[in-house]
Amino acid sequence: MPQEPVSLSNNPLQSDDEYVQLEVQHHEYESRLSELAEKAVLTDDEQFEETTLKKKKLQIKDRMQAIARRQQGASAHP
């Protein structure tokens, strides 16, 4: 299930340049994975790309969560 992008207006993480860059990259990977998912049959190269994109997307998501935790910790302890 695709996740909706986080709203830019109410998210303090949008002031974190790394987080924003990761969010854009995550969305790009998700878009490409959606394109691949629409195909009935994938070539070997496309299968490899799909696997690689899934791994990269997960790494980005983990990094985004780490940034969010760091920022929550900073705001909880002023």
C-alpha cells in the first residue's frame, strides 16, 4: 500500500534538508516500483532493479525515521 507524502504545511521535518531530500528520493523509488508493478512480466534487469529499489527505499525510510526520532528527541529536551 503506497504511503501518502507527508503534508508540507504541518511537518517540522520539512525544515531538515536531508529529510526533504530523502523524502523526494523515496517518492521517486516508489513511482518507479509502481511502473514495474504494472508490467505483466519483468526482464532479468527489471527484476534486479526492482529488488535494488526496494532495498534502497527501505534504507531511506529507516534514515527518515532516524531523523524524525532525533528531531522528536531534540524537541522533547529543549
